[in-house]
Amino acid sequence: MESPKVKIEESWYRVLREEFDKQYFSNIVSQLKSEKAAGKIIYPPGPLLFNAFEKTPFDNVKVIIIGQDPYHNPGQAMGLCFSVPKGIKTPASLVNIYKELKSDLCCEIPPHGDLSRWAEQGVFLLNAMLSVEQNLAGSHKNFGWQDFTDSVIKILSKQKSGLVFLLWGNFARNKRVLIDSEKHLILESAHPSPLAGNAFQGNKHFSKTNQYLITQGKTPINWQII
């Protein structure tokens, strides 16, 4: 196999290699280089840009959670949607996710917001935009990232079966059209952000996900973060 043009986990490169040759992806790379050349600070750090793919190889994906774009404050973004490194204050949306986990599955609320343990079990934590400028939410929304991540979602839907897609909030719910609902379970709810009030609470998505995975002959997710 030829050397990858993009440093990404091997099984993902195998299914996405055609995307990296497309013009829109060249445009993404060019825009990122221009931003950095202009001295702008980009999150997540370069080595973590494809962290979701690294932590959850294509062959291991069982559950997909779709976020919007990375956290834009220093130290937060780690390439996994909703997740922050240990030592960083747990964001408000993740606090509400933990509350629902406690209500749904009696999981104890952890003292940190690092969701790597989910990713390592097959929970693909995908942001629709993979980069952002410091302190400017949504600043890379026109870079072309959604062309890439929409292709990722469509490839997952087409090439795999029995996946669970968790679509939280209107932005994520708009991705439903990319997913074959005959082959996969799609669970929708309000966003966990406090701006949605308590509308996220009570959706029981975590227990529903595990029940479905068991029917598919797959190992359920241990949602407890430790």
C-alpha cells in the first residue's frame, strides 16, 4: 500500500483513502496551513486531530456519537467529541451526560471528563468539524470538514451493520439522512447542553444502546468512566 497522505489509523485509511485525494480535502489542508502560518492557535493540537479515529479503529466501531466542533478554550480539545483531558474542568454538557448515565445505569459521576475509555470500547466520538481556532467556536465550519465527516458517516452506514448512532441536538439530528435506519439503530434527543434545559435527561440512550448491541451479538459498552 502506498504511503498515506494523511497520518490516520490504518483501517480508517483503508476505507477513506479516496477522500484524501479529493479537492475539498486539499482545501482543508491548505486552510489549516494558512491559519498556522498566520500565527493562529488551532485546536486540537496536530497530533490529536484524528484522535477519534486512532482510539476507535474502523473495525471496532459499535456506537457513534456526533458532536459539532472541538472545544475552543486552551487545554480542552483532545479530538474526541464531548471529551476533555484529565485535569481540565468537566464541561457543562458532559456534566449533563454524566447525570443521565447515573440516572439510566447508576454509573458514578467521575472526577474528570476524559472519555477515552468509551472510545477504546468502540464508541466513535466524532466531531463534524475536526478543528477550530482558539476562542472562536465554529470558526472552521466552512473549511470543508463536513464533506469529510459526512463521508465518514455514510461509509460507516454502508459498510457496517448493527451500529448505534446517538444524535443529540438539532445539528447532529440533521445527519440522520446519511444513515440507513434499516441496518442501524438511530437514537435522537435534545442536546445535553444546559441551554436545552433538562430535555436531554431521561432519554435512556445508554441502556437502549447496550440492549441493542446485545441483540446484535456484540459486547455492550461499559459506560462507567473511572
